[in-house]
Amino acid sequence: MRSISAMPSVPRSAATAILGELRRVGRAERRKVAEWYCSSKMRTFGVATPDLRRVTRAWSRRLRGASGQEVLRLARGLVAARVTDARNAAYEILSRHAPAMAALNAAALTALGSGNDNWGSVDAFSVLVAGVVWRQGQIDDNVVLCWACSQDRWWRRTALVSTVPLNQRSRGGTGDVTRTLAICALLVDDRDDMVVKGLSWALRALAVPKPAVVRAFLARHRDRLARRVLREVGNKLRTGRKNP
């Protein structure tokens, strides 16, 4: 009998099956919190992070023998459902499937992130997928620079948060000063709250491997940076924490 983990192809019904599993583990009370805390025009099932990861890990085991293109097709199906939990599941599944990650290019990546309208989905996409693909050299720096110049606040946040995997050791980063500061410099004057918070995160991630560089950046742009960025990044440099 053929094992599930060695199945040769991904059935077209897989996205529907995953949506069904996510719907079943969603909770009404969590959905209400998510709709308030992470507002989106997409539907939300209210799936807790541990439950989401149980579902995606199980599917990742089943998908080990699938091709990269098959897993990309599955991810696109989940993204097209316009359910926040499904998008986050798509990014989790992609991040665990090396052939699918290797198959991503600028067009595929932009399609997977299109329509994100909340910080939860943006951050999952940026940290798990976009930033990793960028770090691995599969997309040109200009792709992310274009996101940073977008009229869409969520693409600007995507550009910033995509720098985190360049710098955070737990995500494979070693400290990429040039690319990180190129994005940050473009957005120092942006006062959209979601972008300001993304800028703070980007600089805090870089501050761990490259503290002197971040101190110099803060000093150079002190008169232009939002107070939140100065406060949170300053705290990180002094104490190792965002908040004292």
C-alpha cells in the first residue's frame, strides 16, 4: 500500500480539504478577537496559531513527495479563498517545502502576496516566504524596492518585514546592512501606523547583529523618524528588548 507521505501528486481538492479542516478548528470567540485585532476584508475562521500549525504540519508531511509546482498550485488555491487563516496556512506550507520555495520567482511571489490587507497575513508572507526567497537571491532587490514605493500600505509593510529573514539568526539571517537600510531609508518619513511598526521591527532585527550600524542610522535620521521607531529601536539597543 502506497504511503500518504509518498503520494505522487496533490489532488485538486486539497485546498478545499485544508479549508474544511481550518473551518472545523476555528472558534467563534477567537474569530471576534481576530476581526478586531487584525481587521481584514477577508473572512476569518478564528484558528489559533497552535491549531493552524497542527494542520499545516500534517499536510506538509503528506506533501513531501509532491513537486514544487504542485505545492504552489495548492498555495495559490488557498490564497484565492480569501480567508486569512487559509493564506497563513499557504505560507506555512510553502515555507516547509523546499522545491516549492525554490520555484518561486518575482511574479509568483507577488501573486501570492496580492490582496493581503492585514498585518497577520502580511507578516506571515514576509517572514516565511518573501524574505527567505529574497535572501536566497531568487528575486532582484528592485522587486522589494518597488514594494517599498507602493501606494498600498500593506506592500510597504511587506518590504520592511521581508528584511527580517535577512537579519534574524533564528530565520537564517546573518545581518544584511545594505539591503535592509535601503528599504528602511525609503520609508523613514512614512507615518502610516502599519509601516511605522514594520520599520521598527526591521531595525530591531538588524540591531542584534549590527548594533553600531543601527545606532548610526537612528542618529542620521533622528529628525525624520517616528517617535515609536526611536523609542522601540532605542530600547532594543540599550536593553535587548522592544519595551523596557
